[in-house]
Amino acid sequence: MKNLTLAGLSTRPAQAWGSVRLVPLVREEPVENLRLHRHVYDDPSVVAVGDRTVYTAFIPHAYVATWANTEGPAASYGTRMLQKDDAGIAPASLPVRVRRRMARRVAKDRLRFLPLHLAVEGYLALHFGGPEIAWEEWSQRALRGGLSPRAERTFLGLHVRGLEDALGVFEVHPGQCGVMVYVADALASAFVVPHPDDYRALHATLVEDLFGETIYQYGLLNLPAAEMSVRIDDTRVGSLADLRAQAGLRQDEWASFHDTVMAGGLFDPDGGYRAVQHLNGFELGRFMPAFSPRRENHIGEVITRRKGRIAYLKSFRLSDTQVRRGYLLTRLAAHGWNLETTAKALGTDAAGLGLRLERAGFGYLLRQDVLDHYRAQARRGMPAPGT
């Protein structure tokens, strides 16, 4: 993985509100020649990401009319049953904008991209094509269409209890260019921008960011953030200079603890990185973890310059279920989508692996008769053939 670090950003004392802890990140000097601003789209967006695959970022209703009597696709405000020859009484609809790419140059010096959706799209596209070899266990649907459609559940920051209140009452530090968001002291998101003015303009948009199921549940539990205050050894204080030195020492200790322990799982050295766009010496890319069970796994997107120094960062913490899905897909791909070989590498049999795929939501990839056979084996406690 590309060597991503938080170098150039200094950690400041955290502020806690209920279960939410925000840790400010400050730059001594803003990043030169790069600024971020927000552009609001009034309509839902569908992004074509290549190979006739479409990434849908927002659907306002459970039922979507793919094509209406308008100039393009539209999302329906309501649903009703109509006779075949009924006309003119369809529910009102909202136009859906079709964007050509997830990250696209809109001018010589300007790049448009959907925040965090670049990272999520990368996760959804993970081995999206499905089995590369037509092993007999895979369904025709898997061989023809791969993992399509692929969907994951996320929550807006507005749904994470306490986050909106925390953003409203917390102080924005001088020179602040980023923040680490914790809910019940689980790292929920990292957000970094090039300039303090950018951060002040975008600070409130954290409630519109995507958060994972784990973070949403922690917010509902309303677990208070742990007390992390430090004490100054008054026996070492005999003057204001001594007090200032002791305060600086404690601040450095907190920053070291935060960066190495609390935020230590943000970047996975065994994970992957892919560059998406280049712009005037900067690089926009996305990163993914190695999908290691029983540890933090974050996906995200970054704009970097010179030796991986981060100018922009936005991350998303995967739930345990999402990690398991990524883990199974990467293991299958690493073993040529051969169930027997993959199962052996995972310390199980083909039936066990098949049922793990079903529990992860990938049961449709297997032929129905094969899946039924695996279920029967599990009920009888029999080993799979050949094991």
C-alpha cells in the first residue's frame, strides 16, 4: 500500500460530547495551490463507472422508474398500480442526473468528485466480475453477471446520535484542517482538508457524511466517551515557564497516544491503493484494507502530494459484516474462485465455505442444488466429498 501517514498534521486536545469525541488536526502551514469547496446537486445522481456498470449514490424512494416520458431517467415520488393503457396519471417524478465518471475534470484546473463515494464505489467493485473460471458450483447468474447488483447499507451522520450536537458546540481550533471522529471511542471517520478556511466551510457537512452500521449502533447505545484528562505533576511546577513546559509535555503525550493507538488502525500497511486522477502535482486515490477479521478496517480516499503527504482525506469504517464479505471475496479471488482450494486455505470444507458465503449475502452466486446439498451436509454433520 502507498505510504499514507498523517505527517504534517498535529493532534490537538480532544473534545467530548456524550459518546462523541472529536480530535482536531491542525496544520502549521496550509497546503499550497489546492482548495476544496462544496457544490450542491439538487438531483439524485447515477454515475457510470465503466463496463456498463452504474453506481447509484442516492435513491429517494424504494421504487424507481428507470425511464419516464421525460428527457432522461427519473425517480418516482410515489407508487401506484396502473392499467396498461392508462396515461397521464403517473406519479410525479424527480430527474436523475447521469454523471460520466466518479471523479472527472470539469475544467483545466478543477476536479469534481463525490466525497467518500469514490471509496465506497471501490469497495462495491471489489472482484465485481465474479468467478473467472466456470467451476461447476457457480450459478449461471454468477458466471454471467458476477456480483451485480451489489449494495451496502450506510447511515448519514444525522442518524448518529450526538454528532450533530457535538459539531454545533465544539470549538474549531485556529489552523484546524481536519478532525478525527470517534463514537464510543471507536474511530468512525477521518476528515482532512488543505486549508483552515476549507475546514470552517465544510465542518458542518460531517452530518451528511456516510457512517457504518457499527458506528450507528454505538451512537444508539449512547455510551459516554471515556475520561481522558491528564494531571500535571505540581511538584515540577515552580513558575509559569514550568507550567507551560508541563502542559506542552502532556499535550505531546496525548498526541502520541492518539496517533499510535486510537488512530493506529486507519491505514493498513497490507492494504491496497489505487490512483484515480492526477491534477497539477496532486494525486487523487482510494485505499482499502487487507480485510483482516477481528480488527479495524477502513476504506477511504485521499489527495496526496510529495511522498504521500495528505492534503485531503475522508475515511469510512467497515462493519464486521462488510469486512467478512471483503475477506471472502479476496480469498476466493486469490484461489481462482475454486471452492475446494479456498476452503482448504481457510481451514474448512467446501460445504462450510458455501454456507459462509450464504451468510455473507453471496448465496446467489452458488447453484441452488449445490447450496441445498451443502445445507443437507451441515444438518447431517457430514464432511464434504473429497475432504
